[in-house]
Amino acid sequence: MPVRIYTTNAGADLSDAEAALLADLIARHGRAVLLAPTFAELDLCRHDAAEAGVSLGIDYKTPTSWLRSLWELLGDGRGFVDNLQRQMLFSDMVARLDDADLQPLSRSQGTVRMLARMARDVLPGVAGTGTERCCDNVCKPKPKSDAEARVFELLCAYARGLDRRDMVEPCEAADIMADALADNLPACTRAVCVRGITSFTHGLLELLSAVANNGGEVVVLLACEQAAMREELAAAFDARGVLFEAAPLREDAVASDAACGTAAQPAFIEVAGPHARAHAYADAIDKLAKTHKESKDDKAAATPADPVRVLVVSARAPQLFGELASRLAARHIAAETVEFTAFSQSIAGRQFTALANLIERMKAADEGAASKTEWWPAPELTDWIYSPLSGADAVNARTFDKNMRLSRSKTTAGVKSLLQSVQGQVRGARKAASDENWFKNVPCVVSDVFQALWRDKPVTALKAMLAVAEALPDRSLGSLDGQARRQAEVALLRHVIGILMNGARALDVSQAAIVPVLDGIRTKVDKRSTAYDYETYEVDRAPRAQVRFASLADAAALRPGSYDAVLFADVDLDSYPLSHEEGPLATLTASLGREGVTLEPAALLRVRFGRAMQASRGPVALARVTHDRQARECYPAAVWTELRAHAEAADADKAADDARAADDAKAADDAKATGDAKAADADKAKCVGEGDIVRDFDPAAGEGLKRERVTCEAPQHLSTEAVPYLVLRRRDGEGEGAPLVPRLTSASQIEAYSTCPLCWFVSYRVKPQSIDAGFGNMEKGNFVHDVLEHLHARLPQEGMERVTPMNLPRAQGLLREVFAETLAEHAGKRGTEGPLVPLSPVEERQVAEILPQLEGVLAYESEALTPFAPRYLEFAFNELQVEYAGWPLGGRIDRVDVDAENRAVVIDYKHRTGVEEFKLADPTVRDEESGEAAIDDPRWLPPHTQTLIYAQAMRRALDLDARAALYFSTKGGKPALRGAASAELLEEERGDGRIPGLKKGFPGEGGSMDFDALLDRVEAGIAERLHELEAGDVAAVDPTSAQAAHARCSYNHEGTFVRRDV
């Protein structure tokens, strides 16, 4: 018999014409099968059919359940493969294969998912049916590429695996059933009515064609919006040799009107940006509830105690529920939704996956296949300890994190020991806790879970998490929804453990191999929020509205008039895309001729939006956000544009009809003006901006809040109470009554303050620090300092007072020994000491590059300052009680070289390329053109004063005759000494044993300031600066001043400290 394709105006309800059609099928064939896409729609049809008196004799099925029932009746007894089993089998298969056997495919979960989807849709087209495989009579398609050949090979191996396990793919079962129905059509399949299905798979088309070709009757009911699908269906049936008829289904006017639902035009709400989204949506729901409450229909039909029922439709309904629940509660509105929580979204799933990935990287680093930087500092472990399922607490997590981040030399054995230590401490504390402690009986499994995953025992790890989840108090997972969240965690863990223990054993696959596919396991969670009274701080037991958040598919299956109002949220292209499926599966399906017929996305949206709008017996609103957080435009969904255009056209037609129906010209003008106003209102959607900050961010929309204007001081403003103990003095002891004593101030601090006071304040008082032990210029500089200190300390022990051209080879050999020793020493240092610890081959190469640079430093040093020899290395001033500029001086200088005449050269190492910026000329030398000199500025100070400060201090502390204050560049291929030096140490000719390359000194040519006068002048200038600091001046350096050219303060930039009154 031909397939009859009817177009119907019915919605979710079963119309009278459809009921009559079903009754006719039952009368002719004794029974009929009604196919619908979901069980929810089948329930509606079952109810409506019972009311029409035609329910007896109808089998209500989804396409999947119909195939399963046919297989139970006519199949060979093999069990169906479900989605999870399919992925488990492919994951195990991919894990067992060598890389060579998998090429050119990659070993990833993407490959597993691709193969699983291909097996679900096209397995018989590649590997044939079970009977064909047993007879070795499979007509295999010819692959078009190496990748396709590998896919075919894997699919055939998968099919053979199904045969061994006595299992079958549903698509293969559909082909077998189609052949069986072609031979013998049972009475239960002689009449099939298909209603509301928007996607006909290849298997469903084959089954329907077999029924029709063998004398059965097939009826397909399509909604008006599915008209575009009718031609494709007809072509698909025609290709299978099935006759078809297409016609509209006759329906009476009442049914047609009922299907059309509410005649009210939807309202349109556009929110300017994401910050106002939650506030605008909550206001829209509130307004919909008030509008229906004030309507005539509601006043006539409802009692005052009945809450208004509002449906909120969203592509991400559970997430929107979480964002709006508190705001709705503040408006005395209760809410509910259903969420299917995936294992990957649970606390246990996230921590399980993160730890498994971390352990994989740690093992790879131990085997040399990856660098240690791939896992250190292991923030996943800190997150794991923070997690309630670890049984530990935040204090343990912070301590562990600090311990990890301060040492780059942590090994996997050290990490395991540290985790075991944390677990032991927590268990000891719990054992000693009182019985009233809520966490007394909560086990700590911080180390147990990690060790189990390390040994590839996922079930042991999950059981440990489950033990914690079962023992935790509800409040540990949230004060409001803790009980629901804990129960969801327990349910998911039990389900996953059951799959790993029983499912893996039943399929004979490795537990470790199927762990990656567990992310998709889901559990149902019913979420509800109650209304809240902010005046009494109590739950409102009589909410004025009840809101349900649902997906578009669920809303489309509702009975018309089920809710008082409907809001469609986030009606944008991101939530409702129009993209068609593309990729390897679509290509393979087409090449094998196993395509189905699917309603195009735009038409599907029309169907679902239309039915969801019918669910309202009152107002309907559509809302969207026009711009994202980066102010990029968010485009509306196609259905938004269509509904907006339809509303405008309807209002324009109504205005024209009113004008034509007017009795006189004045009435016509009035009607036209009214219609134009309505059309204008329809043309403009309600726009909500982001200007109301309080209502945007406060769940109660600012209700009960007191607003005050406060003055925001600039960050460089210090109160008079803070200045005495915050800048140059500190309290000697605890409490406010402790006496104030001067702080020890290092030369680097003084130089920083002279350069930029704000930079000094932030760097040395606020002290922002990186939480990780680093591998940068600071750590490399510390390493170079240590190497040179150890080297010059070892030289006298080896009979070398200093490096000379004669002993340079020996000194460089000793350098290599010291270099290796210092590198090993840094590996054991704490992160607070700034050690240089390489973790990757790249970092190891960077360390190795330092050695030849230091060899060049020794070569340069062998010809410089030949009368001098290193005497003081890393010399500290903290205990010498030396005053500089009136204040105690602290800190240390890298090196001081002294000659036989007690002359001293102060040297500070700078591990950077080039030190030309450290050169200092006599400030009394006047410019030949302008006649000006730097000394004319009463506030003149050199940009770099560190070595000058310590040179003056060495004169006082050790009675040395300081002759130079230099900076020694140790990085790059051209080491150099630059700075301020007495004229007697300037190089006159190459190789004269003085300071190579330094041509200007003190006094300079035409100048009058010698080196001693320079030291005194610098001290006087710094005394002035420290006097300003004592008064609390920590303002940023003036960008117009000469000093600003040398300031490198990252905390001072334009606009930072400008106050705005808004």
C-alpha cells in the first residue's frame, strides 16, 4: 500500500482528525502502532486517544522502542549496544592498538567518539550483517583514502567483537528487521502512524518501507512547518520503490483554532550586555507574572492563592536557573528545573579527570618523554585537596600549595610523600576531635586516591571518594543546596563504580581504557528554589509565581495552555544555530547511501517555537543579549527575526483594516493613528541598558540597600597614623605601644625610592610577589652571583689571589667545577631564596649558556684592575651599624676589590647585556653649546646610586679609600665594567691593567668634582630624599621631570590615579 503523508495543523495535542485516522486504522487492521519522538509526547497522545475512545488497540512507541520490540519478536536473541557500551568498546580497542596500527588516526577521545558515531549509523554498510560476516559474504566498500581504510578496518574489527559478545548494533538490527518484515508482516506491524518525528534515520525508513511494500499501511503526519520535509520523504520512499500520497489532513475549525493557541503577539526584550542580563530576565519574568495576574481571564478563573505559572525556555535551562533563582526568590517567586548532571560536571568527575591527566604527565616526565614543566607546580593537587571529596580542608590546601610552588626541585616521590603527610595530619586531627565535630567521621583520602590512580586502580580511587561523599555533612557542599549536590555526587559515584566493575567485566574490556568515556554518564537532579522574604528573613510559603525552566524540546512537547506566561531567554544564534552536520560521518553516510531525512534547523526551530508559544494562555516574551563581554555583537536567532517581522506585519495589517472599517474620515484618521502607534510599538523592542549597577549585581535589585558616596583616596596617599611605622621606622615588638625604631634600608631600596617613590612603596611595602618559584632573570642573576662568589672564594685556596692572563685556564677549569656544584646546591634551595632550577630541556639549555658567558667574564676580568684583588665577597652591612644619610644602612654588596695601597673598587654584578646605562660622567662639566651642567639642578642625583652608596659606606666602615663604584655586566659575549671611577683608574691604552673601555671619570675634563666629592654630593641628595620619605611622600615620579626618563615603574601609568565622580 502507498505511504500516506498528511500535513496537519495540530500541535502537541491529538486532534479530532488524527484520532479519527487512528480509529480507522484500528478498524481495518485490528491494531496500530503510533510512533512519536519522545515518551512525553506519547503520554499526551495516549491521554487524548483515551478521551476520544480509540486508545485500545494502539501501541505507543518511539522509533527506538519500536525497533527493540520488533527485535524481541523477530530477532536472533542478541542484545542491543547502547551509547556507553559502544564508546567503551572503541576506547578499549584504541588503547590496545599500537600507534602504527592506528595511523593515520590519532589516539584520542575524539577518534573514539567519531568511530562510535560511525558504528551507530553505518556499521552494516561497512561490515555487513552478522549472517554475512559468518558466511564471509560481506560486500565491503572501497576506501577512498588511508584514513578511510583504517576506519573501515576498525569498524570491521568492532563488528567481529560484537559477534563474539553476542551483541548487535541497532542500525544492523533495523536492516535485519526490514528483511524480516519483507518476508512476513506480523499483525502488530500492519498499520503504523508516524507523528511529530523530525528526523527519519535510514533504519526507520527501511522499516516503514518494508511495512508498506508488504501490504501494511503507513501514515506520516507532518506539521505545517514540516512541509519542506515532505518532498525529501517522498523522494526517500520513492527510491525504495514505495508508492506515496501527499495531502492535507481535514480538520475542523475548532481544532485548528485550538492548535493555533494564543493570539497575543510576543513582546521582544533586548538587553544591552551580559551584566544586565540576569536583572533584565528576572524583571521580565516578574512583569509577565504581574501582567497575567491583572488580566481579566486570570481574575475570573483563578483564586488569589493560586500562583502564576510561568515557563522560561532556554537552551541552557539549568544554568539559567542557577543565575536567576536568588533574584526570583527576592521577588517572592519560586522556581524549579530538571538537570541531568554529567559525571564530567560533578566534583568527583572533575577531580578524577584532573588527577588522572596529572598522573599521566608525571609518569611521562619520569620516563623522559616530557619535561617536568608539564606538571609542576601541580595546581590540580591543590584543587583536589580543596575539594570536599578529599576529606581535607582549605588550610591543608594552602599549606600544600605553598610548599609545592616554593620548590622547583619537587620529584614525584616527594609529591607522594607530601600528600601522605597531609593525609596523616588530617586523620590525626580528626581522631583527636570531639564527637560534636561534624567532620569527626569523615575520612581523609588525599593520598589514597592519588596512589590508587597512580597504580591504575580507578575503582579503588572512586570508592575512596564515595566513602567521603557518604560521610560528609550536607552543608560542606553548600548551605542551600548541599543535600541535593551531595546526593548527586553519591549517585554518580555509585553508577560509575558499577559500570567499571560490572560493565567492564561484562564487555571484557580494561577498566583503565574505559575511564575516559565515563564523562558522559548522567544522573537526574530535580532543582527547586523557594521564595524568600527579605524583611522577615524567612522562606515565603505562598509565592506569587511559580517558574519552571525548561529546554525548547521539552517546552514544545507541552499541552497548549499549560502555563500562564512564557519567556524565551537567550534567543540568539549561539543558542539556536542553523548549522548542518558536516564532517567524516556525514561524508561516509552519503558515500554508503545510508542517509536519513532530517528537518532542516530553521524549520525545526519554527516547529518547536510555535508549539512552545502555544503552551501559554497569556503573554509571551522573547529576550536576548545584544552584545557580549567584549562588546561584540550577538546576532539574533533566525526565529527571532521571523517572529519580529511577523509581528510588525500583523500590526500593520490590523491598522489598515481599522482605517478601512471606520465610518467617517475622522474616525479613520484616529484609527490609522492608533494603528500607526501600535505598529511603531511593535517595531521597537524593549531595550534594557547596563546603567543600573546596583540592580544589575544585587540579587534583591537594590531593595533595602543604603547608598552612600565615599571618597576614594589615591594609592600613594598615606594617612598620618601610618607614616611613622610604615616608611623609615618600624615597631620593635607587638602592639600599638611598641617603640618605633629605624629600619635597615638597603642601597637598592634607596635607589628605588630616588627613582620613583611609588615604585619603592609598592615593591618594598606592599610587596606583590609571584606565588611560583620562577625561572627568569632574577633567578639567573642569583645563580651567577653565587657562582662568582664561590669561585673567588676558592681561588686563594687553589693558590690564585685573582684571575690573571697566566692562570686563566686554571681559573676557567675551576669555574666549571664551581658551576656544577652551585647548580646542584640551587636544586635543594627553597623558592624564597630565588634558586635557578631547570625543569625542561629548554631551561637546561639556558643554564648551559651561562657557563661560556662566565668564562668570558673571567677572561675580561684577568686584564682589568690588575693591581686589585677580590677581598670582600657578598659583604653585609646589617651588623656593622653604619649610618648613611642619617639612617642605618643594610643590605650587601657583591664584591669589593682592594689593592696594596688600601684603594677599593666596589663592584655590583648585573646579569644583563650591556651596562652602558650605568656610565656616569662628571656633572660639573658644562655643555659646549648650551653652557649648562647637570650640577645646576639642586636635586641632581645619578640614576643609579647603589654602588655609590656602598662605596661611601666602605669608607666609613672599613676605612678604605674608595676609588670606583662599578657595575659588572656578566651576560652576553661582551662583559664590561661601567660606572663612576676616579680618573686614575681610566684606561689610557688597551691592556694597561685599568678599567677596559672606561674613558670618563672624576674629575672629568673641564670639571671640578673628584670621586670623594661625588660620594658626598650623592649622600647629601639622598638625605634630602629620605627626609621626604620620612614625611610620607610616596607619590609617583613626575612624568615631566628629568628623573622620569630613568623611572621604570610599572605601577605608574596614565589614568591610574585619576578620580572620577559618577
